[in-house]
Amino acid sequence: MRIEITPEHALARDADQAIADLLQAAFGTEAGFGGRSFHKQRHHLRIMAWAGPGLIGHVALHLRAIGMGAEILTIAGVAEVATHPDHQGRGIGSALMKQAIAQARDTVAEAMVLFGHPGLYAPLGFKAQSNPVTHIAFDSGRPAGVVTDTIESLMVLPLGSRHWDGRAAIDLLGPLF
Ligand SMILES: CC(C)(COP(=O)(O)OP(=O)(O)OC[C@H]1O[C@@H](n2cnc3c(N)ncnc32)[C@H](O)[C@@H]1OP(=O)(O)O)[C@@H](O)C(=O)NCCC(=O)NCCS
């Protein structure tokens, strides 16, 4: 397995297509990727696992300023975590997430944030949080209003000295990722 780390601006068209195909295989057609390599917005960094010419795993990272109560905090959002169904359960997701954490630690982000099942992320240090989260809802790929809710799958890994306030209102200042 070869791990490649590529900034979005340097992503080749065939790699972009390979990510789109992988997301379709891992999440299924119902998940709403619509043949894209991203769900709602493009990312900043792609961490890809290749086996020969085939893409077998992927994690995307993007930086975003969010509101945490009255403060503004820069986070590294983790998204589109996927291992090809033929290769799941062999540690590829964990290996890519470890690379993602290492990459995020080299940025100005003060926390990593994702929405996912604890099974993969809790062993890596992510903790479930129950902050109310304000975000721009999307419907068929288009903004459909601003909503606030508690999202059970919210998980956070602090990176710097800033404390994650588990009771603060979080505003993603954009869509979910
Ligand atoms: C989730 C996913 C990326 C995991 O990839 P993977 O390469 O199979 O993961 P790993 O082999 O590194 O597994 C690491 C740990 O996560 C756990 N895990 C993996 N998938 C899980 C899931 N869907 N729910 C709960 N735990 C899960 C494994 O049990 C494993 O724990 P263990 O080491 O104690 O056995 C892969 O199953 C996938 O692509 N699923 C479909 C897309 C998806 O749901 N993505 C995640 C969105 S948040």
C-alpha cells in the first residue's frame, strides 16, 4: 500500500475521479455524492491509499474557521473517510486517519472535527461531543437554510492549547462536512 498526500489544487483529474468512484463504492449511491469526489464542498488535502493503480482508501481534510460561543476557532474538518469494500477491516482507515492527524498538527488548526461513528475514531483520541451545531442545510446539493441541532456523531480531537468547550454553541459558518 502506498499513501499519497495531495493538496486539492494539485489533484490530477484521474485521481479526483478515482476518489469519486471510491466514495460511490464505499458509501453507496444513496449517500448523495452524485459522482463527485466531495459531498458539499471541495477540501484542502487528500490522503489517499493506493494498491498498484487502484485507490483503496481516502480521507479529506479542510481548514475552516468556526464559531465556538463568542470565539472564532480554526479547525481541521475530516470528511469522506472511506475504504474500498474489498479492503475494509485491514487497518487502512486507521492508517489514513493517523496520517490525517499528523498533517493537521502541522497546520494552524486547533482541533480536528468530524461527524462519524466512534469505532474508528475513539481509539485515535477523538471524543464524542454534544454541542448544538449551527450549519447551512443542503438539499440536493444546494443551500436550504440555516439550522441548529445536536449531531450525535460529532467528534473532536483538540490539537493545540485551546480548550474545546463542550457546552458552547458551535457555528460551522458553512455546511456540514
Ligand atoms: C469506516 C471505514 C472507513 C473503516 O475503514 P477500515 O479500513 O475498514 O477501518 P480499519 O480496518 O482501520 O478499522 C479500524 C477500527 O474501526 C472500526 N470500524 C471500522 N468501520 C466501522 C464502522 N462503520 N462502525 C464502527 N466501527 C468501525 C473497526 O472495528 C476497527 O476497530 P478494531 O481495530 O478495534 O477492530 C470503512 O468501513 C468504510 O469505508 N465504510 C463506509 C463509508 C463510511 O461509513 N465512512 C465513515 C464515515 S464517518
